[in-house]
Amino acid sequence: MITLDGSHLSIADVVSIARNFESVTLAENARKNMEKSQLLVMELLHSQKTAYGVNTGFGSLSSDKISEEDIEALQVNLLRSHSCGVGKPLPVDVVRAMMVLRANSLAKGYSGIRPRVVQLLIDILNARIHPVVPSKGSIGASGDLVPLAHIGLCLIGEGKVTYHDEQMSSIAAFEKAQLHSVSLGAKEGLALINGTQLMSALGCLFVWDAEQLLKHAQIAGAMSLEALKGTNQAFRKEIHLLRPHMGQLACAENLWKLTQNSAIHDSHKHCSKVQDAYTLRCMPQVFGASKDVFSFVKNVFETEINSVTDNPLVFPDLSEIISGGNFHGQPLAFALDFLAIALSELGNFSERRIARLVDSTLSDLPAFLTKYHGLHSGLMLPQYVAASLVNENKTLCHPNSVDSISSSANKEDHVSMGANAGLKLFHIFENVRTIIAIELLASAQGLEFLKPLTPSSGVQAAYDEIRKVVSKIEADRPLHQDIKLLTELIEKGLILSQVETVVDPLK
């Protein structure tokens, strides 16, 4: 059970809730803080004063005053009008992450929303009622209005949800789960949608996945180093202490651990080769640079997920409701674009080692890693596939955050496009994971030609796990299924877990 108080949610918590269906509860102090801010909203409403979103229209219509009898209709109309997303629905884990992140931000007590509304959001999360949220439509300021509106719409008994793997109306799901929709009061519709939770959800889930994928990339790199008879001397701590970037130091230590006690390495320790190609020798520097980016991105989202990102903000202690711009997604858009670049580079780096493995003039291995080259094409074509995916990623890495298109009759005249920066990560991540799977396929095949020499214990553990699902390639066969099976091994973390049973956990 994870308790939401607006201040102590971690990315690990978000992943556990989103993917492992961890239950959520609301802290008592959060309820009290929300009650205070909601009371101030009601006081303002009855005083006939004006505050944006409480008794005015929205965006460029903020100068339109709304009468007290129309306040509830204003909030309902807001959710209806903003529920106009398009595209395929977001995956369940992203929707769940959005729900818990919105609840946590509201729990901080600066949004003027009743605890009852936030409790319903938590209740449907715990009941596994998942709003159907189209993926496209957010411009990343004022927050993720469109996708969050689809979630908010469900709380008032409108919109579609999935429940027990069946799509139905939200009101039908509520009846099955014995829950009740709510009627919204002043500012509550706005509080539900005026935030950065799609960008934040994507950032949390993908930075978590990127960190795990980086560990697999280092395992694949170590396996390629062995297959290519490279040296691990470039991973020595003495070198990296002279350029002590944290990611570089950590990756050098990982690679050093992964390549110890190798009979293959010992067999060529005194060969005439002076130094390896950059894709082998510079693995600590390149992997480390991506690791440092992931750490930067993680810090951005750890801050964001315990922040208040709507507008206006309600300050009970000051007896003020103040308009600001915490909904603007620029910090997240930059971080998501940077994450895309650093993630993409793992694939670029991996493909170059694949190309080296299949090139007999560089590898000292049979051409295309097949004994019968000419009659058989071996692993010629998987390198093509990797090259194709790398090319696609280079296109996808164009930063969304450098673009802005004005909206709301130029009231919202600069936006972040951070949601689009996050959505492209689905494609980049899948491509990179597949490229690394292809490197594992190629490097494991390369090791076959060095037998009876054995690699390091870490590489051997990875090889053994691979051979449980993909056999040695003796003759040409369709390799689509092999690549798919290795991709699934990465996704499940099975290779990493086996490696970490024989070496210390990777950093």
C-alpha cells in the first residue's frame, strides 16, 4: 500500500502502481490540506470576487464572468469540451501512472478540490477501472489538458473505461465496482485537468525502463568484446578516475566486472593488436554519457511528481488564489527530448558492434557469423534491420521542445510540446531494445566460433540464458522469432537477473 501525501512519491512507487497494481491510499494530512484550500475557494465564490477558473471562463475566455448558479455546469462543460483526444488509446500502465500522479499533486492541498473527488480517483485506480485516454492532443501547456480531461470525464460518470479487460461506459463500471460518480464544484474540473501528468507518466516509466535497458546494453557490449577478442584494459579504474563523470565511472566498473576471469581474454593477452575500435574501447564513456542523462532526467521527474502543476493555485495560509504557470511543460519537454537522444544512442552504438561482428575483415570470425558463407547468409540481414531501426530513431530524435504553436487565441502563446516528446519514446525504446536483442544474437553466435575457450562468468551467464530460447545458428533459418524471443528476455529482465547472480549487481 502506497500513501499519497503530495510530497514523498518516488518513481519506483509510480512503476509499482502502474504495472504491478500496487494499492494506493490518501494520507490524512492531505485530506485536511485539501479541505482548507477548498474552503477558500468557496469563500471567494460567495464574496463575489473573481478568480480565474473559479467563476470565469478558461483560456482566452478568462474575462467572461460566470454566475454562481452556473459554476457546476462550467466544470462539466470544461471536461466535455476538452475530451477531444485522437489516436490510439494510451497503454494501461501510462493511464494508471497519470491517475496516481494527478492524485498526488492534488493531495498537496493547493488546488481547491474536495478530498472526495481525489478519493474517487484513487478508488477507481484501486478497482482497476482505467479510463480510455486517446494518446494524441496535448501540447504540453496548459499542462496535458486533453488526455487528463478524458480521465476527469469518467469521474462524473461519462466517458469510456476498461474494466476486467472489457471496454464499457464509466457509469457501468462504477455500478459493477459499487462506486458512485461525483458532481463537481467550483474549480474542480480545472484542477483535474490542468497538470503535467501525461508528460510525467511517460517520463517516469521510460526513464525507469531506460536504466534497465542500459544494463542489458552493457551486457551485450561485454559479450561482443569477448566475441571480437577485445581487451578489457580500457575499463580499468585508473583511467576513469582521471575523467570522473559519474556515469562513466559506474559503467567502467560494470564492464570490468562483466569481463573478469575470461579464458578468451587470456588467450590473446599478448597478441599484436594495440587497441580496439571505439565501440569497444569507449564503452564506459559512451554508455556513461547516456547514464548521466538518465540520472538528469530522473531528477527532473522526481521533482515534478511531487509538485503542484495546476492554475490558479490556492494558498489557504495567505487567503489568496494566485494565477501562475506551473502547468508549463518546458522542463519536462527538454528532459524527454534529452532522454530520447541518450536512449537512441544506445542503439546507434550497438549497431556498430553488430556490423563489426558480421564483417570478417574486422572480426576474425567467419563472414556473417556462418561457417558456410556464400551458400548461407547467416546474420547479414539482422544487421540491416538494426541499421533501419537506427535510421528511424535518428529521425524521431528531432526535438519536439524546440517548436511551439500558439493556442487559445494567443492567450497560450508558447507551449512545450512535451507530450509529443514523450510519445515518440514508445517507438525509440522499442527500436533500441530490438537492436540490443540483435547484438545479443550476433555476439552469442560469435562466441560459438571461439569454443572451447570460454568467456567471463558474467558473459557466460548471459550466453546460457540466451541459449535457453535461441539455439546456435547452424544453417539459415528465419530469424524473426529469434529476435522476438531475445527482445522478450530483455523485457522480462531474465538475462540481467542471471548475470547478477554471478557478478555483483550492475550500477
